[in-house]
Amino acid sequence: MMRDMSFGQGGPGWGPGGPSGQPEPFGRPGQSGPDWAALAERSERARARRRRWLMIGGGAMATAVVAAIVAVAVVNEGGSGPGPASDSQAPSASETPPPDPEQPEPSFSSEPPPPPPDPRDFLSSAEKDTAPLGAATLFPGDSMEVNGRTYDKGATASTGSCASGTQGALGAVLTDNGCRELIRVTYVREGVAVTVGVAVFDDAEDASRAKEQSRPNVASLAGSGVPTFCRGGVTCRTSANALGRYAYFTISGYTSGKDVTASETAARRAGLDAADFAFARILERGREQAAASVTG
């Protein structure tokens, strides 16, 4: 059964006479004065209880202080807390040092850089087109790779007598327009051969005139595993074009000696591939010289 605790001036559980809440006499039975021994004993018990509470409270406070010190130490070691004070502090990565007043500020030209040279400018005249020229430099390697097809390389030839490497009326056209050199190379693939002839002139006007006046055509070049083709009245396909001071011609047909008909596509495709390849090689020659002029 719970006891009813009364609250007097002495604190909870204390009545005027003691902790039971019941009044106690100030003296023992039969005594007329207060019981000093009982009073002293109660006072000593009260002091002992106060000492115990103080020790418990002090221990709790000490534990809290130690925990706080440990927490601060962990934060500082983790690098997220403030570091030690220093007389000088290095700038962070996001800070930009102030400009040095003694150093001049960089200046930038308002003029745009000049455009790169046009490769065709170097191909238009012999004065600018001075890189080494020959069958080995114009058509290097052992094959022709163009438009997804690969052709094996056959024989090559180069001559200063341009008419000697032609058939029909083309020889006179090249000579009349001042041809300086005729470079020829043959490629073969799946029974179809094609010869490319590149005629070299002094300037672009001469080459363009030779292309416009051209009649069939460059002479096919056999050798290096390629038999004679497109000779003796056999019908073959031909083409003519020009780039810069170069006029280039193709003749393509079957290595078996049969005629090329109007409906067939293999010889025509070989002629177009060879013409594209010649154009690309001549243009690359101009690009190399244009780049060299910029880099010195």
C-alpha cells in the first residue's frame, strides 16, 4: 500500500518531526528536554546523503566534460573543424592572387589571324609548287585504296617527252600546251586494269587547256605482273580532268583483252576510282606544302 507523502519546509517526505511525516517528540518518553542524540544522528545522516549526491553529480559532470573534449578532438582530426592559427595563410585554390603591378599586362591583337594558305595556290604554278615530284612521291606504296576498294600496284613510268606516253591525238595536245613531264602508274583488281597519266605544266591555265582539248588518250602501261591491255583496237573507258597545273587522264579495261561494253560497270568503276585517287594525291601534295609554309 502506497504511503501518502507530505511536503513540508524540510523537503519531500519530511514532516515537522522526521521522514515518516509523523510528528516526533523532542524528547524521549519520560524526558522533559529534546533528545540531542537523535537530533545529531539525523543531522549526520542528512550530511551523508548530501555528500553522496554531490559525488554522483560531480562524476556525471566530469564524464560530460571528457566526452565533449573527445568530440572536439575527433572533429579537429577529421579536418572539418578550424585548424591552428597562423600568422600567414596560403590562398585557397579558388582564390586568385592579385596582379603584380610591376609586371606588364599581356596584350592581345584585335586583328584576327590570317586564314591558312589554300593548297590550290601551291598547285597553280611551278614557282610555288617546288616539292620533289615523281612517280614514287605522287603515287607511293604498293596499292591504291579508294572508295572502299583496294587495287594492286603495277608498273610506273615517268618521261619528259609527254607524247611518248600517249595514244592518238593526246600527244599533240600535251606538247602544244607545254607539258613538262608525264607520270604514269597502273593498278589492277579482279581482272580489270587502269592506268593513270598525270601531265605536269607550268601553270593551271595550261593544264586546263590541255584537259579541254584532250582526245583519247594516255597509253596503258603494262608490266610488274600486269599484261598488256587496252591496245590493238580494244575498246576501253577513258577520262580526263585537271587540278592546278596538273592534267590527269585514265584508261581502264580488262586484262583478258575483251572489249568494254556500254552496259558493263567494272571498268568504268576502276576508271573513276583511279581518277579520284589521282585527285586526292595531287591535292595532298598542295596541302603538305601549305602546311610547311605556315610552320616554316
